[in-house]
Amino acid sequence: MAKETYVGVDLGGTNILAAVVDKKGRVLAEAKSKTEPERGAAGVTERIGETIAAAIKRAGMRKKNIGGVGIGVPGPVHPEAGLVVCCANLGPTWDRFPLRQTLAELTGLRVTVDNDVNVGALGEHTYGAGRGASDMLAIFVGTGIGGGIILDGKLRSGFRNSAGEVGHMVILTDGPVCGCGEKGHAEALASRTAMERDIRQALAAGRQTIIPRLMEETGHTLMSASVIGDAYDAGDELTREVVRRAQYYLGILIADCVNLLDPEVVVVGGGVLERMGEPYLEPVRRIAEQHYINKLDVSKIRLVPAALGDYSGVIGAAVLARQRLIS
Amino acid sequence: MAKETYVGVDLGGTNILAAVVDKKGRVLAEAKSKTEPERGAAGVTERIGETIAAAIKRAGMRKKNIGGVGIGVPGPVHPEAGLVVCCANLGPTWDRFPLRQTLAELTGLRVTVDNDVNVGALGEHTYGAGRGASDMLAIFVGTGIGGGIILDGKLRSGFRNSAGEVGHMVILTDGPVCGCGEKGHAEALASRTAMERDIRQALAAGRQTIIPRLMEETGHTLMSASVIGDAYDAGDELTREVVRRAQYYLGILIADCVNLLDPEVVVVGGGVLERMGEPYLEPVRRIAEQHYINKLDVSKIRLVPAALGDYSGVIGAAVLARQRLIS
């Protein structure tokens, strides 16, 4: 009998989340650990193995019932070789780290590796907001902006495994500098980080906002999506202005992708969307639609919020494992 | 025995080109007519039929030896329905015109219809600069900028048949107005038309250039790619400045597409490339590569000039017919 239960793992800079996922995309059990990147690639991989074991145990299952493990990594990978290319957030010990082989040896399970945003897109396509669509683009807006492409129901990794890098598309030539060093990228204009930069600059120039008070009250040092959302909901004028600008650029980014790819569905996810929901997405949709070159069937394209929240990664990783590791 | 010879037609605003193409992509014979758009969709389609018949006759063949006709149209189409959606250059009689059915009835041949840029991309992929690549993007720079996407060796039309509209991707938010009315599109920054606008504006502001003299000498009223190329070759300072700017924006457009799609090959074609060749493409390549987010394998992506010149359309249309009409 084919094994129908897989483990999906979402490796983040802060947490490792592992989930046992059945063939209907239901999470049967999960386990979470701190990543503690200072342990290095080998140490973190050991912890990933322990987290997987804990999730399987909580599901009341044994390894022999598990078809394999899919893992999403915050950086570029070589899926065929099972290598991590690098992970800026996790440190240099991850450069060309053989994650698939190391984790397979540790767990005795078959393993497949991909980029975290790619597996998130696959999760949203298979069990989330993109269900039933043949072609889908997912865009996740948070600290950065990442994307994943599904065509004919399959994840498209691209020739060099770097398809879907929507955050580094230039939408304002010679615009603000991006984290990557180049200018005018969507990530430098529409991410949470871009909003934080704009708010801090306005503060420094003497603009009034309730943001510093909110951060103090909640003990945040970073301007999280939750802080920005609270200020927006409270009607803070500077925040509204900055969010509107970010929405404008996100709408333009989405239009660029639609004009090139013409997918059926665009799913928007990530921290900002999760916190702010439809009121965040509605103006983005309006701006995007204004910039679609094909105006005849604008209403046919669905621009929708992600449906799986923090679980898109683990569910998508389990789907990937099922697709790639099927016996 | 399966028929191995197809007719490809390239319908342009000025000329109709029909070619009889064998299974190796060789043009066995061709025929050309004036489009004369004022004849309207029905009249032009009659002339297309005559041009096809002339090409078949010149090849020394009969209709019964021809597998079918593929035709590339300068505007959006519904391939499944065989309809032209509209053709801005040809007039309103083309709106929702049933080209497939009309031409099939006129010629007694099976017909398939697609966008001219899409079939050009398919031609370059099958027999031109993109041969052997699994995934390819073609960008044609002329009066406008159009593109076509090949993935897994197949033309991707998109959910609404409008994939590949690279000319209308925003690369400079709120930049110059495009022919379509929106701002900051690649077409408004890197097309021949954009160069012409920049040169005319500089002229109006008193800048010196040999362009007006060249146009007078050659009897051009439009600033053709050939005029721009001649001025560039003669070292005209304004022309060099304007071409450099257009190259910069084209490089950024290509990088945007590569960061999203990650294809193996990008083919650049169209009037400007045909006239200026590698000296035009080399700076574009440098700028594009600077903006690829994946810097590890930059050299793996081939950014190359189109190889079929004016024949990419007819050859691609014949390939499309072979793919779609195979018995």
C-alpha cells in the first residue's frame, strides 16, 4: 500500500515547524522548536530531526507509516542535488549544505528540499486559496517579498531554481535601495521593511505618529506587521499614507506578473496580509486591475488572500514530498 | 501518411507574408501582398487566402499536400475559438472577427490562429536562437515591445491568452505615458517609438543631431530603426545617449522577466535588433545580468539575438499549425 502520510517542515530563522499531513492536507499533529541558528547547519539539522520525530510521535504514528519528509528552506536550493545554496538568515554554515542527505541519514526517512516560498505556494495551490486553478502565482509580503509559480498544477522552479523572485523585480528604476543592494525592487517599495523605513524616515523628519507608543506598549523593537496594523486601524495618518504607498507598489508588481504570466489566480500571503486582511488587499486589487493590459477579462483573474496562514509552508512541503517521493 | 508541410502566415499592418514550411523549418516558397487594412477584415482575409494559394503554387504543391495553415495576428486572439479579439493597427472590423472559420472556408484548409509575437517566439524556439532550450522567453523590440513564453517546449498563452505582454510591464512607476495610456511601461521606455519621442523632444529643445538630415536623405517620415541605426553608427551624440537609455530599460525589463520566470534562454528580436545587432544587445546583456537576483549561475542564462529575422513569424505559425492541427 502506498504511504499516504508525509511530514512537512518549515525551517525559519526563528522556529522550526514540523507537521504530519494526511492525503487530504489535514495536519494530524505538529511540533515546534527554536531554530537557534548559532548551532550551525549540522546542529540545526539535528534539531529538525528531533522535531520531525516529535511530530510523528504526537500523531501516534511510526516512521514506517510516513512516506517521506519535505522541507522548505529560507533561501535558494538545488532540489535535484538536495543542497541548500545559501541561507542569508541562518549563516554561512548553510552554504552548499547537503540537507537532504544529512536529514535522511538522521531520520531514516526519504527527504526532498525546496525553497520556503515555493512550498508555501504549493500548499496554497493544493489545499488553500488557489485550489482548482491550473496556473497560480503566490506572493508573500513580510520582511521581504517572495513568490512561487504553479503552472499546470506543478511548482515551476525555473532553469536555475530561482523562478518566482518577485521581490527583486524592478518596478521603479533607480528607486530606493533594496536589501540585496540593487535599486527600485518591489521589496524595497512594498514589503513590511519598506513601510518601516518610510515611517522611521518620516519620524526623523518630525512627522507625528502613534507607532513609537504602540511599540513601547507591546515591547516590540521591530515595527512588526501587528504594530503597523494596529496603527492603521487606529487611523494613524502617517501609517495610512505609508500603507497606501506600499499597496500601490504591490498592485503594480502584481500587474507586472499578470501581464507576463497571465495566471488564473494570484494568492497574496505573508505577515502583512495575515494581520490586515481584505482591507489591505482591496486597494491592491484595484490598482493591479487598472494595470492589466488585457482589460477584457479582468474579472476572470482572482486576486485572493492566502488561506492557510502559517501552515502553508508545512502543508506545501508535505505535498511536495508526496509529489516527489511517491514510490 | 501524415502531412509534413504547413503554411505559416504573418499578418502585419503593412504586409501579408505567407510561407510554405517543411518539417525541418525550411521555407520552400513564399508570397507577399500588401495588407491594405482599409479593405476591412473580410477583404484582408480574402487577400490572405490569395497569398496562401500563391505560396503553395510557387512551392509546386497542391492544397492536398498541405497539413494546414497557422496565422499570427498583430493583436490578442482566442485560439480555441479561432477569433481575433481586436487589432489596433488594422481597425475595428477585426473586433471578434472569426478569422479561423473565414479563412478555412476560403481556402479549404484547416487553420489555427495566434498572436504574432507568440508565433515569432515559437519560430525562434523551434528553428532559431532558442533551439534546444526547454524554457525560453522572446522579446521583440520595434514600434512596441512584445513577448512570447515557451515552457517545456510549448507556447504558453496564459489563462486569458494574454501571457507575454512584456511591453506593458511597469518598470518605472509613474514614468512616461505608454501608447496604451498607462505610465512607466517598458514599451514607453525602450521601444523604437520611445527613442523617437526622446530624440524629437531633444530636437525641440534645441539639441543637435544628424537625424533630420538622414530622414530627409532617405525620405523617411518615421524615425525607423534604420535611421536610428545609421545615426548611431555615425557617432551622433544625441542618438547614442537615447539608445543607451533604451538599452538600460530593456536590460531592466529582461532582468524582471528572468527574476520571475528563470528561463534558460532569452531571445531578443525585432527591427531595432535586426538593424543594430550585437552592439545593441551587448550593453543590454550587461545591465540585465547586473539585475539578476540569482548571481551564482548568471553565465548559464543565454541572452541572444533572434536568428530568423523577418521569418520568425511565418516559420513559427507553420510550427503552431503542425502542433495544433496534427491528425
